[in-house]
Amino acid sequence: MMKNLIAVLFFVVIGLSQQESISFLRSDSERRIFNRKIRTVFRRLDTDGNGVISRSDFEAVAEKIIRCHPDMSEERKDQIRHEMTDLLWEQNFAGGYDGEGPRPPITLAPFVDAMYEVFANRRKDERAYRLLFAMYAEVHTFMEFDGREGVSLYDYEQWMKCQHPQIPQFRLIRAARGAFQLLDRDQNGLLDEYDFLYAVQKFYTVNTPNNIYNNIVYGPLVE
């Protein structure tokens, strides 16, 4: 995790240019596309489809990641559970809750507003921005299956199969190969951490219909 956090801090330094920060969501069209993206993220996190995200959803995400790696050590399994619930949910998503007892589930509208604030006010407060990209840096490690550092096409295909078992395999492989070619920016056959974080950054910050990352990071956008 420390390696990933160091990489993220480097990424943040070279991240959004001043121009991108100023121009974030200048038009109603850009805001509509951004909202579709955040609704898509929300839909993916809402694992039971009940219209809210809660600690149980993050527990389910952790277990899904663990099932993707049947040879994973018990120590690593416990680490992932800890990162997804005690760190990501409790400190990031539930961090602003001041009430007693468990944090109530999060509904869509506050989630959209909170994600907007992460990017619109990044220059004033980078903590939430850094936490978000630290999460994605860790996601990148979950994609590694063949033991090499970096995500190969084989790794990416295995990850997609595990994440979307309901999709016919021939369709999934075709989509995975097309996406991998776009994500592998230097075409060296490996999706490294910088490639992946670059795609995530562009997914959130370039809100135009022709952005090639719109339908890659989380799949097709919801309406």
C-alpha cells in the first residue's frame, strides 16, 4: 500500500493542470455527462441494488475481489477487507458523519454532490482527491494475476471475467482487448499504474461525449 501511496502523491503533483481545474464543468452539457459518470460509479458500488451504498456494499466488494484471487494468502485477504471497510468506507465515505452509531447509508444525490466537490475544490483541499486516487492505485494491484508488476492483457482479461461473470465470455474478451489497447498508452503490453491512474483522471475530468475513457473505467455509462 505504501508503494501505491507514494505513486499517487507523485501523480497528484503532475495531475490536473491549472487550466483543467479552472475549466472543470463549465457548461451544462459537461455537468450532465459528469453526473452520468457519478451515477455509474454509484450503481457499481451499490452491490445489492437497494439504491444506497453502505458498509455492507464495501464488504461485498472486498469479498468479490478476494474471490477473484483464490490463491491469495489469508493475510492479504484480511488486508483487503480492512482497506475496503475500515479505511475506505469508515475514513473516506463515512468520514464526515458526526452522529452516534454506524454511519447511515449514502443516497445518490449527496454522493453526486460530494464527488463534484472533490474535483471542483481540489486546489483548496486535496485530501479527498488524494484519497480517491490512493483507492484507484490499490485497485490496480487487484488486477495483477500473473505475478509480474503491472497488468498484462492476460491479467486484464481475467479481471474482467471475474468482475462481470454474467457477460458472455466472447463478448467480454473482445471488449477487454479493445479497452486494454486504449489504456496501454505506450503500447508496451503492460497497463502500469500511471496508465491506469491517467485513465481514471481523464474519466472524471474530461466530460465531453468523445472522451475515449467515458465507457472504459466503469463500463457503459448509465442514463
